[in-house]
Amino acid sequence: MVYIRVSNPPNQGVSCGRVLELSLQVNPLPVAVDTSFAVCEIDSTGYAEFYFVDFTPSLLGASQDINDFG
């Protein structure tokens, strides 16, 4: 648990503040299962379009829950 205090600078001797409670969730570091993927360019332009999220299930493998790393 982390506590945060937020307040304004004093104005005519009056300062207002509030303490907020913040819960932190710490997930384990992912273990990359496979780190090589082939992405082919179209029309030999030197560019290829891909989305990392498409590779996430393969990178995490069957032993890691994808929801832990979203």
C-alpha cells in the first residue's frame, strides 16, 4: 500500500490537503518462450506491418497467463 498526500500551497494561512491510499499490483516478469518471428514485407518496400499483441501468446507460452501482462 502506498499513501499519497496532495495539498495546495497555503492561502492566507489556510492549506487544504488530502491523503489518498493507492494499491499497487506487481506482476512477475514474463519469461520469453520464443524470441524469433518472421515478418515479411509486401512489395519489397523495406517496410512490414505487424502488431506485438499478435505475438504475445506465443511469447508467453502455455505456462503464463496473458491477463497477468496486459
